[in-house]
Amino acid sequence: MNPEKQTMESTHTFTIGGKPNCDIVLTDRSVSRLHATLSFSNDGRWLLRDQSSSGTCFVDRDVSLNGRSACVSSADVLQFGESIVTVQALVEEIRRKFPELFNHREEKSGRAKVYGPLANPVCGGIIGFSVVLAIVFTVLCSEKVREFLTAPVWIGIGSVAAIIGAIAAVLAVIFMLRGFEPKPH
């Protein structure tokens, strides 16, 4: 990723900041009113542009944009002021708010729906502050985990089993982040 003055033909541009009329609102006080923009191109690329905000704008914690633009992928972690969020979560929030822009494109590509921390209005504000929590929440909200936790087998057992399943999922993510791999017996 090279944060030079990158350009592309964008079809849609979304605003990110603390103002209530931004497309993606981050409520952290360290986020500028208009902190950045995220543009989507016809070829499926995303371009993040720092809007010369008074706050910081980092990609993967080491590249400061300082008024520049950079192509980003869903795996990138972004920092706006002190708020940390994944590109995947931002894209999911955009898809949730503007479904008409993506429905036909996803149907053609067969792309699976992705869940992210900002898609949940209850947890979105607090999850965005921690990369680990964002990843854990994304895994817990994934379609496969939801299917597992809402399977009919859990109905007779009660919510205790669902809580155990959720804890197991969180532990699995923590071990994955630490690079833990169980050794075969």
C-alpha cells in the first residue's frame, strides 16, 4: 500500500467522521467532524482519503495518510484519531446503509454477505475502539456462528449452551490471534 496521491474513477464516495450527517459516524472525541472519505470504484477497489483532519488517519497502524489517499482492502485496519476499525466493518456499514448500491453487484458476483462490528447499532460504537474486539465480534456475528448458536439442538439445553459456544468462539479467535495451534496427540 503506497499512500501517495492515488487516483481512480470512483462511483461512490462516503464520508467518515464525527458529524451526524457523515455516512459513517464515529463518536470518539478524537475523530474530526469530517475525518476521511472512502470511495468505491467500478473495478471494486476502495480508496481511503484523509481529509486533512486535525486528527490522525493511519492504515495498519504504521502508514499515516496526512492528507493523502491510499487503496485499502477489507483486511486493512484503520485508525481515525484513537478509534480503530477494519475496512471490512466500514464496508459492511456502507452496505447496510446503502443496500441499493450493492445488491445487484453481489448477486452477479455471488459474493457472500460479510458481518462487521459497525453493522450492529448497539455494539458498533464500542467495538470500533479495539481491533481484537472488532475481530471477535465479526467472527461471532458471522453467518456460520449464528447458525450454530441458533440451531434447534440448543433449544432444549437453554442459554447456558449458547454462552459456552460463544465463549468457545472467543477463545478460538484469541488463540488464532496468538498463533496458537494445538499439537496432534
